[in-house]
Amino acid sequence: MGFVKIRPLRGRVECRAGALPVPFGADFCLCHNLYMYNNNYDNSLENWYKTSGRSFQDKAQADLVMSRFLSKTAKILVGIGILIGLVAFAPSVLYSINPDATTKISQLLRNTAQQESAPPVVEGVPSYQPAFNPNLPEDNRLIISSIKVDTPINEAGLDNYEEALKKGVWRVPDFGTPYGRSRATILAAHRYGYLKWSIPYRLKNSFYNLPKTKEGETVEIIWKQRKYVYEIYKAEEGEQITDHSADLILYTCESLNSPIRIFRYAKLLEI
């Protein structure tokens, strides 16, 4: 017994199981039941009309309904496409109009880190360290599976921070590392990035989708071939870091020119 393939055809539905043309809007379940109980479709059209209890004499109206449906669907799809295009390419358009926008945003990210009065250094190496795994990447990486971020962690001082931000994620100097944990590890990145970035690059290497992360989700850092796993416990927006008890702090811009930052605070899981 074959599979019933149903496809629209000029306001009608054609059941390929036996060349039974069914006008648009007909009961598909009934069509299927007829096929299951009677494979001979050649002479069943009249019986089908009787069993359905419906009248399909006005074919022109059915065609008109189908035409209007397709027209509305096409308009909706075009609108959705335009909206997606505007969202995806808005940063590129803005940066084309104002080439200095990215530099100004980088300065805001730097200032957020620079204005922080770092807490006292915790002396010594913490007792917990994940096992060394030679199969892990040699470069230090940040992985946020929930938003599909998988990117290197770039090192740079406060004097050349933008060189790191141009690549993606920047580890703020003078704070902690996953291994030493003398202070919180602070990672910053652009949300929209640079004009030269492609959309796939932006999604993978920036904090464009950081606002979508939620409390309870995990973040991974590969550091010197050890995998550190953190759990987000607080999501916050503001102009400065408010919780230095976190083991990991992630932040980015709320919008292109806003002083507001989006922060995520996370604790290391000893697993």
C-alpha cells in the first residue's frame, strides 16, 4: 500500500495515489480513508462527493479562495524576509554611515573594565583544577553552547584592547584567569562587531546573543587544555560590574551607543 502524496494544483488538491482530483478545501482525512479502504480511484469521485456531504459545483470560488490565500502568504513571507534582512544588516549599515562607531563602542567596553576597582588578590592556586586533557585545543577558548558561541579568548592590555575586540572576545587584564582565579575572570566582546565581519562570524565570535542566555545555563572555557565549566547565576543590565564574587563575568553593549551593559555572572562548577 503506497504513501499518499498531496500537493496543491490550481486551487485543487491532487491525490497521487490514484489520480483523484479533490477541490481545494476538501477533507484530506476523508481522502486518505478512501485510499486505505479502496484502491480503485478511477470511478470513486462521485462516491467521494456523496460520502463527504459537500457540494463542489462552484469551482471558480474555490480557485479564488486559493488565489487570495497564496497572495497573502507571499506578502507575509516578503515582509518577514525584509525584517530579517534589516536586523541582520543593521550594524553594517550603521558602520558604513559612521565608521567611528565601532571605535567608540570599544572605548565604552574598555571604560567599563577600567573603572572597576579590582578586589584584593586571592593568594595561591585553588585546590580544584579540571584534569589536563591533551586532546583539547591548545588555544584558550570560550564556548557558550546555548547561543552557539565558540571562539578564541584574545589577550591584550588596556592600551591595545581593540586589537583583541576586532577578533572577538577580549580577556580584561589585571583580573583573574580560570586557572589562577585570584580574581574574577572578565570577558568582554562587541555585540554587533565590525563592518568586515560576516553574519556567521558575528554570531560565533561576538556576544550578539548574550542577552538570550539565562540563569542556570552553562558556559565552558578551555584554558591551557583544561575544561572549566561555569553556571550562570545572575543576569543584569547596568553601567558597571556589581558582583565581584563571581568566578566569571561576561559583558557586552546593550545597544550600539548606549552606556548600558549586559552582564552575566557565573560560578565555577567543580565537576
